[in-house]
Amino acid sequence: MNNPTALIRSGLDSHERAKLNPGTFKLAALAAAPSTIVEISEITATATKRRDRLHKMRSESVDAVQNHRDKITAEYADLGMVEHESGRGRLDTLGATRRKKMLDSAVAKFRKELNTATAEERATLLAEQRAAKETLNLVRSAWTSPVAILMLDTLGTEKRSACTRDLERAGPTELENAIRESVPTGNRELAAACLTRLDSIGKESRKLVQFSKSRVAEVMVGAGFLKAQEAFGLADLAFAQSELAEQEITGKSASANQKIKIGMMRAELETKLGKKLDTDGNVVEPEDDSVRYTGKISISESNRRWFAEHGTHGTGGTDAD
């Protein structure tokens, strides 16, 4: 594959990527990175599906291995005899350590054969998860606040450029009127231009404008900001759970620290989003649609009230893309 951007979008294959110099790779990665809430949400949705597939494979593997262990134990008990280094003898005459070693050896052989059958699929799933994680990390910093989202969403558009030119000499009163016009109409380009102009006027002039950058951005793209944070959080959890699932499939038990870490990730995400997650890490949607958002990432109540007075336009963030 010769096109660097197409290469990145195809899954960041490590062998092909090695053929690119670092500068070319970085530019290609940025060009291929998601730029809308929809794209980020799609990456997260796909990542959770891969995680769920690995969880299913882990459950099937654990059950199959346990069933095989039980079967061997039952066979030994039925026969009452077993081959060992010193010849034939009753199973109960062997020491507990020796019996355990024999069972573990048989189980390990079975697990290896079982895992070989799924090795290629698991390797592909994990490679895709790591590539998705790398892709999201490229753009994560651009989605840290409503202001960042609003400015990114309208960057380079002709409409925003025109609005910026129109407001080039706007004073506090004219600027505030423009802000009041942008919100009820959902005009994000005009809102972004207002923020740009707000940065360029003096401190004393800014005090005369009723609305701050954060307030304007929150009411314009607050919902998009919440969706972005939810998508990043769920993706991070899915990536960590996928790695742990692979470890457990290969027979390595999760350490206490690993379990605590993932448990804390889930708990913090529930608190942050104000939503419940099931044991796999999927969002449990409330039965009552009227349940309000209660998470820590929120739009201030004063901004909600102000926004309610100006209509319902503009809350979709970058969803319209």
C-alpha cells in the first residue's frame, strides 16, 4: 500500500508502517484521524464489539479447559490407575503434588491446542484494538473542552471566515449581540468567530460582554462534548479489558492490581458519565427516558437555564457532520 493515509485508515499495520519515515507517518496519521463525534463514536463502538468477541472467546476457553480438567479427573477416578514414571499404580498412592502436575500438564496441552485454533483471530482483534487506541490518542487533546470542540468543528470553513471578517472591528455590544444571535439559530460558525474576536479585544472590553467563551461553547456543543468524553472513556475501558481477556485466554490469571485497575476505570467512568455499566463495560440505558444526566462532566445549570431561554438549537455538537 503506497498511500500513507490509506495505510493508516487500513489499521496501522506495523510492518507496513515501518516503511514510512516518522514525519510522513505522523502527517498521514493526523490526516486519517477522526474529526467528528460520529467517527469517534464509531471507533468506540467497533472497539467494544472486538472486546465483547474476546470476552466470549475467553469464556468459551475457560469453560472448555475446566470441562477438560473435570473429564480427566473423572477418568482417573474411574480407572483408579494411572501411568507415571515408576510404572502403574493407584492414583491415590501418588502424592498430591504429582497428581496436580499430571493434571496441569494435560490441561496445558489441551489449552495450547485450543488457543492455536483461535490464535489468528485473536491476534487480529488485538492489533486492531491497539491501532484504534493509537488513532484516538492522536486526537484526544482536541476534544478536552467544549471550546476546543467548537473551534475544531468550524475550523477552515468559509462561513466562519466570513463571520470573522464581519466581526473584525466589533466592540463589546456588537459582539454580545452576535453571540445572542448565534445561539438560538445554532450558528456555530458565528459563535466560533465571536470567540475568536473575544480573544482579541482588551481585558476591560471583555468584561463588558455578558457571556464567557466557556458559556458560549457549552450551550453550542455541550452535548457533543459529553458524547466525546463518553466515547473516549468507553474505548479506554474496552482496550484494557481486551488485553486482560487475551492474557486470561492464554492461561495467565489476572493479578489483583489488574482487576483493581479495571474496576476503578469502570467505577470512575460510571461516576463521570452518570451511567451504569454492565460487567462487560457496556452502557446500561435507563428504562425511563426522562432520567437526567447526573455525571461529573456536565454543563453548568446556569448555562442550561440560559440556553433554555434561547431555544434548543446547537446542542448537537459535531453530530451533524
